Amino acid sequence: MIQELTQAVLGNKTFTLERFPLEQKTRSLQAWDSADEYLINYVEEHHSELNNIAILNDSFGALSCYFNDKANTLISDSFIAHQAAKYNIEKNNLTSANLDLLSCFDLPSSEIDLVLIKIPKNNGLLAHQLAKLSQVLKPGTLVIGAGKTKDIHNSTSKAFEKYIGEAKTSLAVKKSRLVFAKFEKQAQDTPATIKWELKNTDFTINNHANVFSRDSLDIGARFFMNFLPQTKKVKSIVDLGCGNGVIGLTTLTKCPNSEITFVDESDMAVNSAGLNIQQNLPEKLDQCTFMQNDCMTGFDAESQDIILCNPPFHQQQAVTDHIAWQMFIDARRVLKVGGELRIIGNRHLDYHGKLERIFGNCKLLGSNSRFVVLSSTKEKALQS
């Protein structure tokens, strides 16, 4: 079964493709989808002569592997996507020597003949990426988007038409659809960050395009803010899955002498967190570290006092709890003896049971009709 889920027949090639993180508990999902297949088949049939391909939002490297001999640019906001692409390229004995791995803030360094973009669910991210492309594409460059039919709307076509050119959509195949446009617009600036006032504070929160709940404070974070630690002692604290950094920012006001590390797999999230500390608590900037990472990979064991976390329960289009599992397991490894993991989660996700299994203890700090705030303590050192 596992082999069936990793053997991908794409176009006229076969690959072994793994989802990331490799340690995930859920192994019932593939590292490619029908949109990847549709896009590959279309390019092979109609545009096989084009080279210098830029690929955007390739979740786990399916497109990067298939077009390995032609793709020179991979653009993604996701740390995991970049890691997965490198891993799968190497696993299939391909080369990544000429592949530029870029964030959504970067511009390609070479001329592009064809753009392949997996349509993100976030329209703000799509607009940002298309605006960036408008700054480098030469007239007539073809841009092809691919996604699940349910995720391609009128707003998708309008974004293409605003930044690229007239948009056309394909018929649906296996519940996926393509969007086509040739670049005929002028270079345009990326949309401004979204800003809003954090209630009951003097803080203004800045949000780049791909930040979770960028239009307002999400209700989970709002509830979590009632249960943040408070101490004048020097503590090492991690805001894990930091998003725009509002939890770490607020914690700095309650733990003014602490050092806080903001961690997220989204580059836009980490940049938003940094911007929010710089603009709201500039005097605390030296106490902060900002890191794009896969959970807590690379953190020293038993190095942190407190980890605060609002775990995601989805990855791209898939609903899954494996990221939460990894966050909790990483937290137990990284916490000092006596250190605490404090989380918020939806009531129905049974995080209480997971934390009991991993830490051997779990305490309820607060709850409402939708959320629970839970705390687990590392009671003994890990055995070597």
C-alpha cells in the first residue's frame, strides 16, 4: 500500500515521491494530485519545446522532478515544499544543481519561457505571486495555473487578468482544471500588507499575503491570549507555528525579560512576525529570533523553557493531524526538564489524548464551546 502511494506515473515518466515531513504519522496521502497530472500532460502535448520553466507552489516536488531538465526556478512560501522538492529530486537520481529555490519575496535571476503555478487556496498569495511575475516576465510568456476545480473561481481568473493577461480555463479532468494567460500587462507592485489594530493594545499587526487569518485576529489566538505565561524571570520561549507572531508579541509584554524564538514553515509568516516586533516592540528585537523551519528540526535537546503552539490541522488541501503530532514530539525533545508545552486546539481534535501519550500528563487550563487550552510538562530527561 505504501509503495502504491509513492510510485507516481506522470506523463511518460515514473518517480518515487514522498510527502513531507517523512516522519508524519499519516501515510495515506500521495505527494502528487490530478492537477499535477493534468498540467504535465498538457505541457507535454502542447508546449514540450519550451525550456526555462518557473514552477510555483509545487507542494512536494512532483512538477520539479518531472521538469527537472527544464525547470530552473522553484518559488514557494513553504519550507517543507522546498525540502520535499530537494529530497525527491535526489531520491530519483536527478540534479538540483541548476534549480533556484526562491521565496515569494524573491525574483527569478534568469529569463523565463513558461510559468507553471499550482493555484493556492489563498487568493492573496496568488495576487502577490502574479504581481511578482509581472515584474520579470517578457511579453507573450505563457502562464498556466492548475488546481482542483473547487479551488478555481471567478476571482482566480480576475487575478490572472489583472496581473498577467486575458485568462481562459480548461474543461475539468479528474476534478482538476487549468487556467491559461499570456503576459501582456505592465509590471505591477505587489499588494500591500494587511494591517489591523490588536484590540486592547497599542499594537498594529502587519500580515503578508500567506499568513493564516491575515484579515483579523483568529478566534483561537484570541482565546489563547488569556492563558499565556507571565513572569519576570529570564525564560527561553518558542512561538511554534507563529503565524504573524501575535502570540509571541503578546508574551513579550507578559514575560519582558524572556528570549523568544518565532518559528513557522511559511516565510511570509516569519517575515510578518519580524515586522510586528520591529514596529511594535523595537526595544525587544534583540531578544527575538525568527526562523523558517519544519517544526523544531535542528533545535538542541532540552534547550527551551516554554513552547507555545496553535497547531494546524491541515497541510495544503489535506486535513491531517500529523503536523500536530510532530510539533508535540519535537516539543518534548526540546523542552528542558520541568519545561512546559502550552497549546490551544479545537475541542474535537483530542489533543489531550495525544499529549498524555507523549508527555504522560496533560492539564486543562481553560475551555469554551470551541477551544481548549492544554498544558503538558516534561517530567524527566529523555533516555539516550
